[in-house]
Amino acid sequence: MDGLLTAKEVAKALNLKGDTLKRWRQKGIGVPYIKQGATIRYEAKDVLEWIESHKRR
């Protein structure tokens, strides 16, 4: 992953429904995102950091 990703791309990478990311944004939780007008984008590095922070050992 690199650059800016769409919500659809992130949802697919995380095996989530697109609505889940929307709910997380509304609740202020989940993967950090960038809002560009009406468009939502995710930085690939933020997605990878979020995945790492949610690993269970």
C-alpha cells in the first residue's frame, strides 16, 4: 500500500464493509482519515500503523 487510498480500498484491505468505516468515522474511532471536500481518503501509512496497533499477542 502506498499513497492515498479510498474508503473502498481500505475496507477491502481490512475485510470490512464500507459502512463500518463510515460508522467508525462518525464515532471518531478507527483508522485516521483525510476529508477532501466530500471525499474521504486514508494514508496507507496510517492504515498500516492502525493494523499494527490492533495486533493481539
